[in-house]
Amino acid sequence: MISMDLLLNAVVLGVLLGCFYAAVSLGLSVSFGLLDVPHVAHPAFLILASYGVYFLNDSFDIDPLLAGLLITPLLFFFGLAAYRIYYETFEKRGSDAGVRGIAFLFGIAFIIEVLIILYFGVDQRSVSASYIGKAWRIGDMRIPLRLIVAFGVASALTVLLTLYLSRTFMGRAIRAVAQDQEALRLMGANPVKIKQWAFGIATAVLGVAGALLIIVAPVDPTLDRAYIGRTFCVVVMAGLGSMTGTLIAAIILGVVESIVLSTVGASWAPAISFGMLLAVLAIRPQGLLGRRS
């Protein structure tokens, strides 16, 4: 039996971890949930962003969060170019673009991994900051400050992206292109350009997410393989395209993983998490906050 103190500690840490999972999944919620792009290279883009943050921190002693913001514009333009290549090569040519695009995006992920290994090597890399390695003590509970930072930044990122998608013209257009492209064309808008802009945003938010990733733990070139399952799990369980659902699903995943880790060991955490995903989809196939088609 797990003690109440251990359970409370696991829940608190799980909520903080879940907010971090939300930050690394928001971009996929846009690219996969709203644009129907099977973006299996999303975690590789995330690791690339983390190494960009590491380079700025190691070379110029820039705070990791500031470094993440600095590389955000570069990632935005990288996302614009990546979607244009995907559209011209696959999406423009037929309805089976998703199947063929998966192989393309897997290839991009492996190329990114190889390039990182060639430049940085295979060793783990970490960053330095005043809030890394410290913790807050609340009674007998010790909460790593880096997880508190991740909690605050991820919550702010979710709010900002939700407001952008719901309150701005381009944000509403992104939601519209996911629902009815023909109606959008009749209104004089170009769905391809809107989707390209959305994919740029989905890639840009990885600047901050990559900073949080390397703040929470050291990174290595193959770490994307550990996050591909988690990010897709969060996005699908949330309800495709729901930013608020992404945050809620990520917190649920974080809490479940933390409790399982504290009770039966780390090896069971992924199995329990995907079992929870299957249970949610069996009861509510559209996800927690998704709409029925």
C-alpha cells in the first residue's frame, strides 16, 4: 500500500510533469490535430530545438528560456519551409498523402538525429541556470524548481496559443481550414498558406518547449524516440486540435506516470499510460474535449 504522503508527492510532481508534457505536445496538437499532418518528426524537431538552446547557453551563457525565445523565429521559418516541401511533394498529389508523408517525416527525423550526432556527439547535454538543481520544500515534500518553471511556462504557453486560435483572424482561419477548406476558399482565403502559417507556429512553439525539455533533464540525440509515444498519446487523448484538452490530458498522463513510477516502477509507466489512452478512446472516441464529427 502506498502511503498518503507518497501519494500526495506523486500527484503534485505528476501535475508539474504533466504541464511539461503539455508544452512539448502543443505543437503536435496544431500540426496533427488541426492540419491532419502525421507529424512523426515532431519530437525530432523538439530535440533539435533543445540542442539549439544548449548551444546558446554553452557558447554565450544565455539563460535557457531566453535562448528558447531567441530560436523561436528560426524555427518558425523552418516550419514554413518544412510544410511547403511536404505539401508540394505529398499533400498536393493525392488523398494518400498521409501514408506517404509518414515515411517522409520519419526520414526527416532520422536525418535530424544523424546531424545532431555528427555535430554534438552522442553524449548527453545539459544547460546551466539559477533555477536548475534547486528545490522548494513544503513540509516533507521536495519540489524541483525546474518543474515549477516548466509548469508556469507551459501554462502560459497554453493560454497564449488558445487565445491566438480563438481570438485572432488567422487563428480562426486555422480552425476553419481544419473543418472546411472549400468554404474557406469561397471566402477568398488560401487554405495552403493558412496551413503553412499554422505549421510554422506549431514548429515555433518548440523553441520554448525545447528549452523546457533540456531544463527538466539532460538530452541526447535519440531522446525523440521516448517522446513520440507520449506526445501522440496526449494529443489523441485530448481531442484533436484542443489546446485546453492537451493540457488536461497531459496532466492526467503526468499524474498516472508519477503514481505508477512511485508504486510499481518505471518500466510500467508507458504501458499504463497507453492503457489509459485506450480506455478513454473506448468510452469517448473523440477524446476528452474533442467534438463528435
